[in-house]
Amino acid sequence: IMDGNGRWAKKRMLNRLRGHAAGIEAVRETIRCASDIGVRYLTIYSFSTENWKRPTDEVDGLMELFAKTMLAEVDALDAEGVRVMTIGDLSALPAATAEAFASAWERTRDNDGMTLVVAVNYGGRAEIIHAFEEYLRCAHDVQAAGGEPVPLTEDALSSHLYTADIPDPELVVRTSGEMRLSNFLLWQAAYAEFVSSDVLWPDFDRYEFLRCILEYQSRERRFGGV
């Protein structure tokens, strides 16, 4: 959960968008480090369903930044074997931004290295509602065809989440010292370990990322057992 771009910019008396732009290098560094140490799935929380409430100029700037960054970085990501995918409702994004993400997916979908998941216009609650609606639609179609619908279970609902083909996260990291999920992977993070970093996102580097990994490795994960 990349947090602190605005505060980073404010400390330097800069426009908030300058903070978002500065955070791109932290994204690059984190992707490189995660790939180097064998992380198979890395999800970055880029834009939430609640972020539309921000000033229009900031939202428009972020959308332009997403498109430019994705187009600029896809060659390097592809060369490293990284597969790029998105979770969230892309239908509300500007056409250029949605097309940039779609192009990155088409370009890298057959890569077998780390999967980079970009959560954009994503909200955990919206995802759960979407999954339930999809389950009901499928159940209706099965009944209409004379069959028996699949019972509603955790696995059945999970199969309709945006992350249906992605493992649940083992570790959730949030920067800037905040201690909340902010509607991020609410279903999937039920048993994830949580590490909060005091570092503002643009200053988040390989060493801080590795510190978070080491803290995670020191935890004993019991999944409700003893």
C-alpha cells in the first residue's frame, strides 16, 4: 500500500503530483528487488475507488502519469519476464489509461517471471459485491439451463473475485506509518501478515523493502491454530 506521496511533496513545498511522480522510482526499486529475491506476485495499490474524491487536477494528473509510466516501463518489464496485470474496474478510467494497462497485459501475459498486479480503481468492498453479483448471474444461468447451481462457499465466491487466479497475499506492507488497509484486498488479506513502514513512499527503497521482508520472516503464522 503505497502511502505518503502527498506528505513527501508537502514537506518539500511541492505540488502533490510531484510527489506521485517521485514515487515512480520507488515502484521501480520495489519491483526489481521483489523479482530479484524470488517474489512471485507483487500487488501495488495505485488508485482506490475512493481516490476519485480527490481534486480533479490531481486525479487527471494521476491518470496521465499511469498511462505514461506504463507505456515507458513495459519494455523493461517484458525483458525481465514480468507479467503485468490489473485488478479493479478499468471501465471508469480514461481511454488512454485503460489502453496502456490493456496493452501491457497483452504484451506480457505469456511471461513466466514475477506477476506485477496493479490495483487501479480498486476497492475491496466493490470487488466482493462484484464477485457476488457474478456468482448470482452464473447460478441463474445454470438454473435456466436446468442444472443445479454451485453452492455458495468461500471457494465459489473466490472464483469470481478479480484475484481468482492469484494467491492470497502473505504480507501486506503499508508505508508512511499508517496502520489501516484502506479497502485493500479485504477478502484476500484475512490471514496476511501486516508490516507498517514509517518511510514515505517516494523514499521507500530496496533496503526498507528487505527490512519488511525480514520482519515478515520472523513471524509465526498459525492461521487461527496454535
